[in-house]
Amino acid sequence: NETLEAEASMFSFEAVSAGVDGTHHVAKGYRADILISWGDPVMGDAPEFDANHQTPEAQEKQFGYNNDSIGFLPLPRGSKNPDHGLLVVNHEYTSRKLMFPDHKPKKEKKADYGLRLCQVEMAAHGLSILEIEKNRNGRWQTVRFSPYNRRITPLRSVLDISGPAAGDARMQTKYDPDGFHVIGTLNNCAGSITPWGTFLTAEENFNGYFLGHKKDHPDRLKLKRYGIPGKWFDWGKHDSRFNIDMEPNEPNRFGWIVEVDPYNPNARPVKRTALGRFKHEGAGIVLNADGRVVVYSADDQQGEYLYKFVSYKAYDDHDRRANFSLLDEGTLYVAKLDHIGNLDWLPLVYGHAGLNEENGFNSQADVLIDTRLAADLVGATPLDRPEDVVPNPENNHVYLMLPGVEARANEGRILELIPPQGDHTALQYRWDLLLQTNVKATTHKHRRKTDPKPDKQGLKKDWFVAPDNCAVDGQGRLWVTTDQGEYWGRSGSADGIWAVETQGRKKGAARMFFRVPVGAEMAGPAFTPDDKTMFIAVQHPGSDGAKDYPPFARESTFSDPVTRWPDFNSKQPPRPSVVVVVKKDGGVVGS
Ligand code: FEO
Ligand code: CA
Ligand code: CA
Ligand code: CA
């Protein structure tokens, strides 16, 4: 019966086993090489990385921290070249304890030193754009002096703001009295490539970067709905932009989808306000049969919502410039789901469904800046931490990752959203459960302090928990990355990337293809047009959960990290890195 089994599967590799150690593991028959790590040069003239004396000036020319979503764009533009292209990489956030030898400096040098730390952190956020190519030996490498190479950071880069909220009074600040420009993009999580060859990058947990007291703030209830000020970073001590008492409107300028044109190194990235403001996990774009584009995006927090944007105008294959305004005009919808598989899309339009002055909305700009409040009002359905949502152009189904809340991470699910006749502009869909994550592997006590030891007895070989990001490859196959956060001890395994069956008898079955080192989270992935190269991001190696679970069970720091992946150099901390995976025989990844 083995033939039948094989026929039913969309993949044919041997699963990587569950487990946790200091390095990465890939399926047998594959090679996993490091392409670029935190601190490596992006700009040709970047200084050599020195983890012990990192500076903002060096960092803004080097690869940033915590690489997350990746996009591959072939060169030349418009081709399907699988061997040469541009890689766009999000740098979601920074991990101070692992980045700096002295992250809690003594009082006397605090002011200046603290400022420098913040500036390094800012320069390590944002995006990297890199030209990459396969060399004569068939190995991928970065092109050091490429004119495409670029860093976009919240330290210095100027971005444009467009769409209905651009220029609104609530978007204006002291340094930008017109409300059309902003310095930087923050907490860039997932993203996708548009049909016209730009990259959409999602600003997620932007609330965490603000300090201040919202007590006297004119919009304090609105701030509260977004968790502002989140106070995760102390940038606001050194830069008034990040203090809401000094710049009350600055938080309104983050939490958007940003469009970047990697093919034009001089083009300013643009915040597209028509897509709404929330903790955007990602942006999954699809070209609808009628030529309009639809962007799916979820708000990653417990009890938040799922959205889609439908463009007003159609995509033009012959006029690239015309497509640059597609995401400025259209309708934003929020999802309402029932328990029997129906999904309604509710429009968020000023003047409709109570989105008016009576309820605090004076314009479409208000509806977009306060998207969460607008969605509350129209009756959207709260979801279990909705993360990535990605359309599959092969069958026009849309996959939605619901990792579950931390307290019950074993109840993660992947939903399949089904538009009628594949029409992504439709207002009524069906939804179905693609898979429910493996409960058996995670029946350990939920309180990590009281039960740090994973019980290996209950561990199934195909455990699968906390689906976070996903990608659909050129053949319509689904790849899902996991993020258990601090709780990987419950499953007894580090995170990884999983191949998930989406059709046939095995629908919903998952097997691990790649496993990250201890404390890391799996992100990415992206494929070349021939599906023969997979780019993945190993985020924060040596970080999450190390102190709670044997055999590590200690705080992981710069000087004493639980792993020094990928260099294993005793003078260097672990480094988030992009990994290139290819099949040794040159075949399609996963085949
Ligand atoms: Fe950046 Fe929701 O993960
Ligand atoms: Ca995520
Ligand atoms: Ca993530
Ligand atoms: Ca996550």
C-alpha cells in the first residue's frame, strides 16, 4: 500500500525528528547553508562586524537583527530567473540581552551609552534589501557592491504616507507638520510580493515602542485599545518621537502596511493607510480573476480580527507605475464568522453601519486610524490570535494561522477560507478547519515554572503546534512555520518549518522539514520561481524559553548564551540568520 500512500502526498521527504539542541536540522538529502547573519555587510562599505563594540553607524550598513519574513524578486524584473534576484528581509525587533555585552550599564555612563544602545537597536530594525546570486559552484551568495543593496530603518529612513489617512490632522507631528512623511517602519513581521514586483511589509507590535502617560492624552481610550504606550523599549527616553506626551500623534503613524520597491533603490517606501491600522501580522496579496487585487491581513493579538482590502481599480500588466496607486483606493472589510462555516465580510466605510460622528468617526481617516474600534462597532468576530493569512493561487483557498493563546497553545488551528467560485472580492465565503494542532504532544502543565520538564512519553513524532507564518510555493503546496514562544518545552521540540498536505486523503497532515536551534523561532519562508531554493529565517536563536527548560535552564545572555549558532565562535553571541535550503540532487524542495 506504499504506492497509494506516496501518491496521496504532495511531499516526499523524510520528516526531521522532534527535539531541541544548539543547532539546526534539515531533512535528509538537503543542504542548509547560512546566507547572511546579523552584522554581515549589506552596504558594500559596511565595516566588519564587531559584536563587542557595535555602533549605530556600523549597524545601519549591516544586516539587521531578528530576520523575519523574506521575499525573493528575480532579476531582471519581470523574469522568472531562479538563480539571481533580490532578497527583501524584515527585521522585526531586537533582543538586547543577546546583542550587547553590557546591556545594563552603570549609572554614570547611562545617558550617553543608553542613547547609543537605542540607536543601534533602531538601526537593527526595519528591512534589508540584497542582491543575491548563485555562484559557479551553485551556492547562493550576496553581491557585496550591488546598487540595489539597501537598509531601511527607524533611525534615519524617510517614508511616505499615502491613502485616505495621509495628511490628516491626527497624522501630523512637530517634525512632520503636514502628515505625509514618517521616519522608519517598526516591528516588520510578515509580508508578500505584489504582482507588480514590490514587497508589502506589515508593521505589527508597534505599540511596544512608545513611552509616556496616556492620562491626559486626548485619545486615551483609542490608545488603550491598541496597548499604547506598550513600554517594551526605552527609545522614548532618548528620542521624543517615541514619547506620547511629547508627540501625541506619532503612534498613529505606525501599524500600517508598507509597500517597498526593491527594484528602485531610490524609491521611498510608502505606508498604505487604505489597508487599515492594527497589529498587522502580514499581508497576503492575490490578483483576483477580474483584475482587482485583494490583500488579506490579520491583527495578531488574542481576540482580534481578520481583514481584507479590495482595490477599486484593476491591475495593469503593461503599466507598472499605475499599479503603485492600487493600494490607495479600495474597501477594507473585517470578517464575521459563525460556527457552521459561514464567513461574512463587513465593510469599514465612513458613514455606514454606525461609523459616523455619533460614534467618534469624523472621516474615513478616523475609520482607518482607529480600525480596531471601527471593527468592534460593526460586529467583527474575535479570533484566537490570528497570524499569517495567505491565499493559494492554485485553488483560490486562503489559509489562516491561529496559533492559539499561550495558555492553551495546544489548541492551534489552521483554517481554510473558501471564496465562492474563487472570487476574492465576494462578501460571503465558507470556512473549514484544515487542521487542529496535536493536543497529545502538549498535554504538559501550562504553568512553565511548575512543570519545566517535557514529558517525552506523550510526544508523537508528528507533533505540530503554534502555526505562525506560512507560504504557498509555486506548485500550490503549503509550508507553515511555528512559533511556540517560551513554551517549546511543552512539546519537547524546537520550532520548525512544516510541509502541510492540503488535499487528498492526507489533508491536514504535517511533517517537519527544518528545525531551528534552541530558543529560536522559525520565520520566512520564500521560494525561487522554480521552487528549487527555499529561503528561511532563523529568528532570535538562543533566546526564548531557555531559562525554563532543561537541559538549558539558564538565562541566555551575550556572554553566556545557550547556543552560539551559527558561528559557534566563543567571542560572538548567536546571530539571527537567513538560511538557504536546496536539495542536494538539485530537485524541487520537498519533492
Ligand atoms: Fe510577528 Fe505575530 O508574529
Ligand atoms: Ca508571526
Ligand atoms: Ca513570528
Ligand atoms: Ca508569533
